[in-house]
Amino acid sequence: MAPAPAREALLAVAQSGGDVAEGALWLAAEDCPGVEPAPWLERIDELAGELRTRCGIRGCKPADAPLVAALLRDRLRLRGAGGGDPRWHYLHTVLQSGAGIPIACSAIWIAVGRRAAIPIEGVNTPGHFLVRVQSLLFDTTAGGEPLDTESTRELVSAATGRRLDRLEPSWLAAASTRDILVRMSRNLRGCYTCREDWPLALRAADRCVDLLPDDPHERRDRGLLLWRLGRSSEALLDLRSYLDAAPDDAPDRESLAEIAGRLRAFMN
């Protein structure tokens, strides 16, 4: 079955490495009836226009990143919010209320900054999403001051619940538009699973598979949701796909092989 128009648009943005705000708004349009990306993109354009005005006739420079924080604080009251409420995951509701999880707040920073020629990129650190402007990292749910190495390590330690002696270089790599849309979808999959909203959890899992079709872990996670929903044949296909790709020493291989065996027996 062909993807719905919102999914097709989201995948096109991911494939091209396009505007993260557009991709995030197509994600919202898929889940939230009545959402149209265009008005919200216009709002982001307006914010970028005001940022250019604040930068002055010399134009916006990377050193003006604190002006992004000030603008979004003034105009949106942008601030952090917990991930248990799905509203704080979707870009349109964050633009509306100012409250959002770190990755949603960061997507707004990236979209506004890039429209004003400030090269802001996302950083996919564990437990907490950050942005970077040149060599400086920022927590978009905080006051807009740059983070040094120690404060970044402490932030990630607190977010992951484990004491870290150092930051892995891979954690500080730039996140692509696809990376951001995948993480948003995984967050929503987890959020809706906790709320036992299975249709929306499954939709988020489907997005993850479509965004990363070659990642067996996404097929595994969708398969487990399908199993929970009683959709045995679909679950078995996903779990078989994972088991075919997973290494022999994968820690979950034995338990998932047992589930797959039970599904096969049930269907015979």
C-alpha cells in the first residue's frame, strides 16, 4: 500500500536532507488531524525575519546564536517540557505554547537560525538533544548560554542516569534531517506505548521503518508492537527480518526467536 501524502512528504524531506521544520510538521500532520504545515512554516519565516532585524544591517553571524535564544524566549516563551505528553513532541504545538521536549525546541532553533543564515546543526547526544553553532553547543531548553565540555558531560550524565567520565565523539556528530525525524518518531513511539495508545505507537514505529528501511532494529521494535496488538503474521515477518540480520551473539536473539517460534506455532 502506498504511503499517505503526509508520509510521502516527510520521506521526501528526509531523503533530500531538507528543512527539518517542514519534515517535523509533516510528521505532525500525519498524527494530528487538521494540521497543515504551511501556516506554521510561515510563522517560522516570520521569526527568522525578526531575527535578521535584530542582527542589524551587518547580517546574522554564527556569533549571534544567543540572539536566537532571546528571540524564541521573547516570542514563544520557548522552554523545556516533559516527554510524557505527546503535545510537547509536535512542532506546531511547541510553536503554539512554547513548551517542548529538547529535540522539538532544537528543531525550531535550527529552522529559524538557518533561515537567517546562522548555521545551526542538531547534535544527537544520548538522553538530551543539543544544537551546535560552529564549535559551541547549546541546550535549547535552557537560557541560551553555550555549554562547555564539563557542563555538556554533566547534562548527558543527568539525562541518561549514569555517570560519564567522557563524551564519546560519535555522540557529538551532526544530526541529519533524517536522524532528527527518526528520533522524533522513536520518542513518540515510546510516548504512545507508555500511554497504551497502540494505533499511534504503531504509526510512529511504521515511520521509523520507512525512514530507516535497512535498520533491523526498527523492524524488531515494530514487530514487538504488532505482536502485542495480536497481528501475528505481520509481527512474525518483522521478527524474522530482524533475526535474519542480527548477529548470532545479539543479546535479544534467544528471546525473540522464542517469540517467533510461538507465533509460527499459533499460525499453524
